[in-house]
Amino acid sequence: MCSQLYPLTRKSNAVSRNVGVTFGIFGAEVHKALCVENDFDTFVVSGDWREDAERSNPVTTMRNFREMVRQKQEAGANKILN
């Protein structure tokens, strides 16, 4: 199963042209109709994106970092108690 994802954009000299995202074409069309600078892109997103994201390197690295911080916080709390 796949879903359509519509990143909402604005044609300007801004650092980032992305201003939002929606899963509905109606919301994307409304955004485009509000201003001549507004537009949107279309991407297909896999239905199992959560499973893929859970196994990605950045997510694994963030989880490992979070565990390391937790361990350091516990070690610091133990020093204060002793």
C-alpha cells in the first residue's frame, strides 16, 4: 500500500521553500489557490515507511545516543547519592 504525500511549497527567495505537508490533494490544491507563489510537489510514500524508518542508521544512532545519555545521568545521580 502506498500513500501520496504533498509537500507544500512557496516560490520565493526564502532559505527553505517548503512550508508544510498534507496527505490530501484537496488541501494541496487549496494551498496552491491561495497565492500565485504557492505550489506543491507530489511524492509516493510506501505503506511500511515506519518499519523502514525504525531500522534506519540515524534512528539507530539517536537511540544509542539517548541510551548513553541516560546511563551518564544515572551515574551522575549515583555519585550525588553516595
